[in-house]
Amino acid sequence: MIELRDIHKTFRVARREKGVVAATKALFHRRYEEKHALAGISFMVEAGEIVGFIGPNGAGKSTAIKIMSGILVPDSGQCTVLGVTPWKNRVSYVSHIGVVFGQRIQLWWDVPVQDSFELLKDIYRIPQPQFDETLAELSEVLELAELLTVPLRQLSLGQRMRCEIAASLLHKPAVLFLDEPTIGLDAISKLATRAFIARLNQTYKITVILTSHDMDDIEALTDRILLIDAGKIRYDGSLAVIRERYDHDGGRSIEEIIAALYQDRNL
């Protein structure tokens, strides 16, 4: 379903010293430094799995997600999703995946949400009966009925996130990439969103790659986690094994368990 082999990705970042003089010099002589976002990561995800992809800020999570979704091209290595290379034949590929980036929007800012959904229906060539049925289900579960006629810019962050999740599911993708999907949601909305993602996975066998700093998302939805740090996979395995290793007495929170995993240099 999803396979990455020895994926490397490096970015060139412009660098200059502070001050007006340094800024003037940078106009004529730019200095760059290389940032190694991914340093040879490899893993496989089977169809129907929900995998928690975790790590500190800057670890390489979003870069890996963007490569798997076809937004970025790696410097080297191989990546296949649904049997194809994501950044090749991208038009046909994106019709089989859904992507939600918690800090980015895919809906149109100044038009009602319903109009954005209609545009996505045309882009993905979703048959009208399927669109109506899917939207009705999403509206009920994510409580979108009162939001559909409102321009996106007038919604709160939590309301926008619910609409973004719905937008990523209108075409019933086989693979769903979720990057901070519950950011900005209140406690009740988080519970509803987690339950909905779990139901999607169980009912339609959608494969889910979930990145989140909210460890309750990870604990509620995943049995397997991938820990990435400094562009390398440091742990790939069961969340139950981690809990057993770092929480013998059963008194630690999931945040404390994951923190202990981060700090374990013997992995």
C-alpha cells in the first residue's frame, strides 16, 4: 500500500547575519546552508492500517507527508503509494488520496463552504448521487449543516478544521494523510472527529497516516507508531509495547510515555 525506501530530502536555506550591512551584502552574495530534513527513512504501511507518525517539531514529519502525497519530490530513494510514485501522474493519483494539513486550507476563503464543496465535486468528478450521500453523512457526523452557507473566513478555526476534514473525504479516498487534524477543536469536536476517523477506517478500510502533537489522538486511533527524529526513523512498532516498556505501574499518561520514548537513546 505505502512503501518508502531510503528517502532523502535536503533543503537549501538562505542565511545572513543581523543588521543593515549584512542585509545589503546578502543582496549580492547570498550564503546558504543545507538542512537535512530526511536522512534515509524507510517503512511500509499495509492497507487499512492507522499509523501514528510522531516526532518533535522539525523532525521531518511534514516533509515525509508531502512526499507521500506528491507535493514534494525527494532527492533520492523510492516511494510508492497505491502502486504508483506520488509525484508522477499526479492528476490521477490525487483522486485516490485525501490530505488535511492543520495549518493550511484547501477551501476557498471568501465563498460559502457549500460552493467550495461543489467545486471539489467537479474537480474530482464525483457523481452527484455519491456527492449528495457523502456530504449528508459528513454533515451529520461533523455537524456542518449550519456552516455550509457561511464563507470560510467567517468560521472559527475549529469550524474550518471540520470543513477541511469533510473536503478531504468527499471523493472517498483510499489513503488519508492527516497532519494535526484536531488542532483548534474543542473537546467534544475532538472526540467526534476521532470517532469518525475510526469509523471510516473500520467501514471503508481507509489507510490513515496521522501526525499530531496531541497524544490523545495517537492513543485513541493508532496501534502502531513511527517515531521520527532528526530525519531518521527511531522507532517503528506497537504502542502497547511502548506502554509496557515505559509504564510498568500503569500510572503514566500517554504524553509521559512518549516523552520517555523520545529520550531513550538505546532505540
